[in-house]
Amino acid sequence: MTSATGPAAPLPPRLIATDLDGTLLRDDRTVSDRTIAALAAAEEAGIDVFFVTGRPARWMDVVSDHVHGHGLAICGNGAAVVDLHGDGGGHVFVKVLPLERTDALDVISILRAAAPGISFAVERTGGIHHELAYPPMQFDPASSVAPAEKLLAPDSDIADQPVLKVLAHHPELAPDDFLALARAAVGDRASITRSSPTALLEISGAGVSKAGTLELCCAERGIAPSEVVAFGDMPNDVEMLSWAGTSYAMGNAHPEAVAAASGRTLTNNEDGVAVIIEQILKAR
């Protein structure tokens, strides 16, 4: 067990930004009663809570009841700002920072050459589409299955839906090795990160990250980085943990997240986010 360590959060912070999987959610993908209570207490104290996740909007039902007031979440590693309370209780895309089609095709071509055996999925605002070799998710079936180049064709039936990210899976490479290889091959053509324990990469538009979109949302509210407390556990959280004035890596965090954060808390299964929120509110 890792205890909560690091500098105290600013008193009071104006915004809490937290990742979901491996951070706020327990391993069974639930939100504990303790965490629900802590989130509600933070909002009641006037602290905005933003969920900042690699998840697509359609996976946000698990936390949509716990976003109060603004109703917003940052999804797809910063590719979209979503109103979880819009459209009769469904979600509405408020802001989209897409991966342009030509850039996606360039990256796919480069990675096919750099990592033979790779397979791809294309995440659009309307759903996920993937290649035949890409491992399907039973609870989130693909809207269509075809080669990535066909899925990104300008005359496809889904061409009007912005691309939020491309996912790349490799059946043999180690996850961190796959990430390093892809970043070296692609360079600054796109942003590449990962949040899965498997060799699954998430590819967004150049410069798109959780931190960048969170910064936009904070600027709209007049909130400075020093007034933000952030939580995360994986490489896709690194920029956010570095940007926030106070940040915590989870007790189960990847070494890159630990290095980027200013402090550390308990694991996700030990309600590490709730522990820090409780400390912040008690200090008030």
C-alpha cells in the first residue's frame, strides 16, 4: 500500500481534474460510495470536478450522475469536450479537436512499416470501427469492420464524423516498447500515448492531450494551473499531471505518471482520489 504523499493542494483549489480507469474507478469499473461522497462534497464546496479520460463519450454512463453543475467531461485524451447532461440526458459534443484524415492515413502507413503485425481501429464521434485483426470488445461492438484505409476514405458512409483517435494494437510487442517505437517513427505528425496494460496505442491529432484541452476549459473559467489538482495513473496522464499546480499519481501508477506528479496517493482500489479530496476539504 502506498500512502498519500507530496505537497498540500492549494487552499482552496478551484478545480479537480481526474482520470477514470485506474484512478477514480476501482478495478471492477465502479465508483465507490466513498468516492461518490467525496466528489459531491467537493462540488458542494464550490470546487469544479472534471473527468478527464481516454474513454469515448459512450462509456461515460458510469460517472455521468456524478458530474454536477457544468456537466462537462473531457474524453478521448482531450479530443472532445462532452456535455454529459445534454440532449435529454444523453451526451452532446461541445468541442472536438479531431485527427485529420490525411494525418491519420500518414500515421497508419508509417506504423504498418515500422511494426508488422499491427492492426487499427478508428474512433469517430459516432462509434468505433476497426480492422478484422483488431481485437474486438464484446461490450462495445464495432459499427463496421474494414481496412483502416477504407474506414478513412473520403467517400465512406462515416466520413462526416470527425476522427477522435486511431487505436493501434500489436499482438507481440511490450506496451512501453511499442509506444517508444511508434513515437520515434511518427514524430510530431500526431500525439501518441497509451492507457491500456496491453500493447494498445491511442493516436490523436498533433498537440492534442488531456492537458491541452483541460487548459482550454480552465482558461474559459479564469482558472490558473496553480488552482488545479489533478489525478492520474498512466502515460496518457503525464502532460496533465505536469501541467496542474498540484498533482497526484495513484499508488498503482505507471512510473512515467509517478515522475510527472508532484505527489502520490493510495491506489484506485483504496479510493486514493477520495482520500486527497477529503484532506483538501478538511483543510478548508
